[in-house]
Amino acid sequence: MRTYGAEATLSVLRAVTDRLRDGLLAGTAEDVQSREDAARRLEAAARDQLAERFTPSLRSVINATGVIVHTNLGRAPLAAPAAMHAADLAGAYGNLEFDLEHGGRGARSIHAEEVLRLVTGAPAAVVVNNNAAAVMLLLAALANGREVIVSRGELVEIGGGFRVPDVMRQSGAVVREVGTTNKTRAADYAAAISDRTGLILRIHPSNFRIEGFTERPTVEELVGLGRRFDIPVAEDLGSGLIEPTTVPALSDEPTVRGSVSAGVDVCCFSGDKLLGGPQAGILVGSPSALDPIRTHPLMRALRVDKLTYAALEATLLEHARGRAQDTIPVVRMLHADVDEIGTRASALASRLADHDLLRAEVVDGMSTVGGGSAPGSALPTRLVRLTPTTGSSTELEQRLRSLSPPVVARVEQDAVLLDLRTVLPEQNEQLATLLGDLTPR
Ligand SMILES: *Cc1c(COP(=O)(O)O)cnc(C)c1O
């Protein structure tokens, strides 16, 4: 009663009693030996149902898919300092909009701005709910009722119903397409500039790759064009890679620092892709481009709460300290070396050596960056390949999803594949125990 509340407890007790009564009348219920037996059974059934009903639908899972920025699994797991800072603020008041020095009202937007300046090199920054909101807001603030010049090769669908041309129209901007799907030159942009032009927009086509006969102006060329005609240039970078990395899969990924130093007026990116922080949309650029964004009426609808600021600021501080590779899970997973993953995979496989239900072996495979980042490139990995001794691999995969916590894996060529690249080190032992304890149903 205390645990589940009177209302839910009563309604579940009624439901299980009705079911037993109906079963007894219809002769389909198991034999009831006595009153006590019936009561015991009702209590057990009610307890199970209540426990299920009171389990939150959102739970943590073990990601053994090898997809690092897995959108369906909540993208980036937070770094420990970010999770701790968010937890700290979650159960307390905070100086979200309070100036501790002067004792009066303060600005919410200052919280991540300083560290964003430090990490990206941009003079100003604004944080909103996600990158889709950032794109929407920058268009509404900088180009409402005016033409936005954009390459036909960049009018992409990012996924989940986010189509660039639709978002542009929703923002009140007028889409002015230039070039073709595979080739757009700086001259195409130049020819489209008129007194109706409000903005030049460049979008990173983050989830696909066009190969072959292609051309696209550099960001420097677009900035030059914007300067010449006094038109702001904005760039949607998507994944938010701060600076070039040594990870070959990310060699084509544009960087925030690259765009900032090229002189883009405003660029935007997600907080929970390659940055490895909470869901957020981050806009950085010049104060003259960001002021109308900061003060736009939509900002009130798109702003973030203290938990996001807390997690984002702590994540950015890890980048600023230069230890992202050690502390931020997404960054660590991107850099994880195949031998290290192989060692973990072998350890897990040998723990499962005498298993009744499955055979485990270590094989070569590929992890992916995910989240629409680095399309077409993969990272070499070592997989634990599980073959069930009875039943199908699809059944085994389902079984893994029903564990607590659920284990999400992929099925390929009649085997279940576990990629430990995306399994957090602190979940290693838990995963081994869960798999080791699997018994026939
Ligand atoms: C992912 C992505 C978005 C959407 O970002 P969200 O943070 O998911 O809203 C927009 N543009 C590009 C280029 C992206 O890659």
C-alpha cells in the first residue's frame, strides 16, 4: 500500500481477483487448494503487476550494438563529472537566473557561454533545446521573410522528420536553392544574391555521402562572399566535433573550430553527438549575429533548464581541460583501440566458455559512429559472437532485451553480436554476470 498507493493497489487487487474468479467459474484456473492458497496467489499476482506498473518506462540499458552515438538509445552517455554536476543541481536550487555577486536577477544564458568561448574560440554563444531548434531559431532571427541561399546538395533530411527545407519554411525564411544535387559552386551562390537575401546557409550533409563528380565551395569561399555582399553566413555542423582528431572515421567531419576560424557568423551543432554532452543545440559566432538570436521571442520557448546547463558546462570543462578522451564516454569510445576491445571481448568469451545455452567466440567486425555522423565510415572492432545452442539467434537477442538492465545487441548471419566498444567499462562485470546467469526458460 505504502509502496504503490491505495488506488493502484486496490485496482490491481480487484483485477487479479476478478481474473481468478472468472477462471474458476470457467474451469480454466489452476486448482485452488484452500482460501490461504487463493490469497497467496492473488497477492503474488498483484505484487508482480504492481511492480511492473511502477517501473519507469525510461530505463538505462547496456548498448552492445557498437553504434556510439545511438539516437534510439539516447545518444551520448554523460561523463561522470557531468552526471554528478547535473545530479547536484537536480535536487537543489541553483543560481540559474540569479547574480550571486550583486544579489539580483541574472541571465540564464551566461552559464555555458564562457566555457563555450574557451572551447570553440568563438566570441559569443547561445544554448537551446537541440540542434533542430538552433537551426530554426537562427533562421527566424536572421532571415525571417528574407531569402536564404542554400545548395540543392544540402537540402537534406536529417532523420526523425527533420527536413531542412521544411524547417526553413517554418521559420519564415524563403528557401532560395542554388546549384545541383552533386555540384554547387561559389558562383551559384553569388548569382543568387539580391536585395531580398537575408542569409547564406551551409549544412553538413551528415548522414550520407555523395561520391564521384561533386563540388562544393569551401566555408572560406562562402565567408568571403558574405563579406563582399554584407550578408551573414551560417553553418549547421550537425555533430559538433570541436577540433580535428586522429580517428580515421572522422577525417571528413567538419570542426567547430574550423568554421569559427574561417569567420562564419554563426554555426550550430548538437550537444549530444560528438561533443558527448546532454541534448542541446549550441550556437556560436559573432555577437552581432547572436544578439538577435538571444533576444528573439522564440528563445523563451527553446531555452534549456538548469540540468542541461549543468551537464553541458561540466562536459565542456572536460574538453577545456584536455581530458575528454579519458572522461567523456563518446570520445573515449571513438578512440578505443581495437586491441583493448579485443582483450575485453576475449575475457567475456572465456567467462561464457562452459555456457549451456550459447557458444561465444571473438571475431573481427566494425563499429559505427552513428547519430548521422561520419556516414559510410566505420571503426574496426572485435566482437563477441554468440550462437545459441537451442533456439534461434533472434530469440536470444529478444531474451537479452528482456534482462534487467536490458542488453541491446545486433543479429547478423544467425548469431548475436556484442560490440564492447559501446559497453561502458563499469557495465562489463554486469554484462558478464547477466549472460553467465542465463538459464533455460
Ligand atoms: C543531427 C543533426 C541535426 C539535428 O540535431 P538535433 O540535436 O538532433 O536536433 C541538424 N542538422 C544536422 C546537420 C545534424 O547532423
